[in-house]
Amino acid sequence: MIWTSQVARDIDQLTTTLYAVPALDLMEEAGLAVARLAMEIWKPGLSILVAAGAGNNGGDALVAARYLAEAGFAPVVFDVMAEGAQESPDRKTQRLRYEQLGQVCRPYRNAQDFSQFSQSTLILDGLLGLGPKQPLRPGLVRQCLEDLAKLKAEHVLAIDLPSGLLADSWQPDEVYLPATDTITFGAPKLLHILEPSRASCGQLRVVPLRFHPEAITKSLQKQDFQLDHDRHVLPESSPWHDLPANAHKFTRGHILVIGGSAGKLGAPLLAAEAAMRAGAGWVSVALLDDHHRPALPRFLTYEDFGADPQRLMPFLHERRVKALVIGPGTMQNPLTPELLRALQDAQKSSGLFLVFDAGALKNWSALAQGLIFDPERTLLTPHPGEWRSIAAAHSDLKNLETLTSAWNFCETFGVSVFYKSATPFTVSAHKGRRFLVNSDGSRALGKAGSGDVLAGVAAAYGCAGHKAGVVGNEAQRAVAKAAQKAVLQWGTDGLGPEDLIQNLGQDLRSE
């Protein structure tokens, strides 16, 4: 489960007001967890600098400082309080407890206050946490973060999240103080999971506090969406686990791949080969152009009807096609409103699983106007540029607000979307608004052809009966595992899409 910042606030509030768990007790638990992690990170020679903001995040930092001082460390605490800022009541209580030990909170005013510190420092960032809802404006806190960053400290431990970032956004305008370690409470937030903000959080530690279970349930039920990490919800077993012993090629499923422009015929062939390696029973390819055609794999069959609905639709019926991938390697969109209507009809009559990829995504929204597909059997697989090309109104999916727009799109057309990025995810309108993220990938997959492989694997899993709201994530996980094996031979930066295909299938065990 992934929490939004609002869910985290609601859980905290309900736990204290409705279920009578004192807020100071939760702050004590949080601060103790921060102190313990700081002790794990600390090594001889490191100074400890604690930056405490005016709110409850600063209160957590002050609790951590107190426990560190009681354990024999020598934290130096700075009050970072802009003129006119109100110290939260619980933060004030924790400051007084810290000062009762004979410790002092120094006021921060400028970079000179940090002159005694060097790179050999462990910074505890307790400035803002989940508080901000807007990007950080110029002021004392921003100046403090910039001055702390100049230290180039060996370790930065952020409480909840690196200050200045937003919990519900993963493409920050600026990262003021990247963390080497981040500790958060209850569950990860979107910025902890998704790149590029994930890289600014360093190593993530999630600590369960004494949040009341009913407070968690009530707060999550208030949302009209669900945010999940796929490693917590997807099965580990092969999609072909229940395939009968007498299965044949039609049981597994016949897949048709349509795509390829002149000189770009490799993409549909990669998708087709990947589909076969991922368990499909039969894969056919209809190339839209055969100029500069490469050698064609002999285990595939080839058709010459391209994207002509008059010839394509009888083929889908007569050859019992279970899944169609359209778009890999196309520079011009092969779709027309007529073809899309015909595919919708075929989906209704035979349950055809549809994967729209690459060039087939250009202006897709206008071409499909008025059509509603089956979200269990319709998957769009755009990377950010292709997502923008689907409709003029689309912008990069970078925060909770843009996710809401994506869900609206999915509901309008009855589709699921697998958004290919450094940490790819699915947004789906099937059975409620679902967000399902995958973080198994690496830079090894940042190569041309990786997306074509994924489209083929997704189609194969669709043939196995898996729903469009999960097959993108399942395919990504399979491709990531294949990459892990291929890296052993070719290295992180040396592998290509054919190496992925060669390693697909090794994890598709049915036992």
C-alpha cells in the first residue's frame, strides 16, 4: 500500500482524536525510530547536525536529538523558525524536554551558523516533512536547505521526506537537500517509490507507528482510488500455472502483431518473439512495410493484409486470434475510426485482448472518440512522449493531479494504461481507480526495443487470461527478471532487446 500525504494526515488525526492515542506518544515513537536509524548510520568522526523546523516534523527531530544526547552523542540542534512562524504545540513540548537535559537549540540565521561543520557530518533533516502542499518559496527554510547542501555532508537523514519535496509529486522542480537515507512512517508515499524523486530519498526505511487500524481503514476508504506496489499484490506463479496437460497452441492463444515502417521492422518482430517466449501458442506478424526487411524468424507466420479491416477481421475470427498488438515500429498511426470500431466489435464478440503501442497511440483519443472498450482486455502502453501524443490535453504523469486526469481518460474509453518510465505503473479504471507501480527495472532497460518486448509479453499474459489492469506490471516484472539474467553476460549497459527475449520464460515455471 502507498499513502498519499492526505491519507497520512487523516490517519494521524483520527488516531489521536477518535482513538485517543496521544499525539506526543506518536511523536516519541517517530523520534525514537529516527534516533535509532541515525545511530546505525553514524560512525566515528561524524558530527550530528539537527535542523528542526517549526512544525511537528521539527518535533520528531527534537525527540531524536534528545535520544541521541541521552545515548552519549553530541547533536547540535538548530531552530529554523522564519519570522512570524508559529511553533506547533507538540514541537514546543519536545523543545522544552530537550532543553531540560541542559541542551541548547541554536537559532539559524545564515550559512555562518554552520561554519563548524564539514563534509564529515550526519544531517537530520526535520524541517518540513509532509507539511508543504506547494513548491517551496524563497525564505529562511529554503536558505537553510541551500546552506546545508553546501556542506556536501556524507549522510543526510530525512524525516518523512527530503524537505522542499512534495509527497504526492515525483518530478520536483528542484531538490534542495537530497537525502542518503529517508525514514517515513506507516507506508511509503508516492515520491518514495517513483523516479526521479525516489533517487533523492536514498535508502528508504518504513517504520510502523501506533496508528490505529481503524483509522487506517477509514482514511483509505475515503479515497476514490487505490495506490499499490505490485510486489505486494501480484502472484509469483507463472500465468500458465493452470494450463492443462493437453494444452495446444489455441489453448495458449494465437497472437497477431501488426506494425513496422520502412527500416523499422525490428520492433514488431521483437514484440512477436517476446510473445512466443512468454508462453503464447502461436504468433503471426503483419508487416506494414517490407522495405529493408531483416531475416524473419521461422517460428513466426507472416500475413500481408496490414491493417486493412476487410481482410484483418476475417483473419481474427478464422484463425482464432486471442490477442492483437498493434503499433510497434510504426511512424504513422495505422488505426482508423473504422478499424477501431471493428476491433471493439471483435472484443465484444470474442474477448479479443488489445495492446495499443508506439505509433498506434498517436492521436488515439480522437480516433477512438465515442468508443468504449473493455478495460479488462484493453491496454495502452505509452512512454511519456507517447502519452502526450494520445491527446492534446495530456501532460506528463508526474503527480496525483495528473493521475486523476489519466483515470478520467481510462474511464472515458474503457482502457488500462501502462505508463513506461524509470518506475513504470498502471492506471486503470477497471473495478475502481487503481494505480499499480513497479520498481524492479534498472537503467539496463533504457534501450530501444525494451518496450516492444514488453508489449509482446503483455499480450501473451492477456492470452493466459490475466487482466489489462495488471499485465503491464506482470510483463515489466518478467522483463526485469530477464534483464537481471542477461546483465550477468552483457553487463548493465551492454544488453539489448534480443538478450531480454533469450532470457524470458526461465521464470515461467508451473510448479
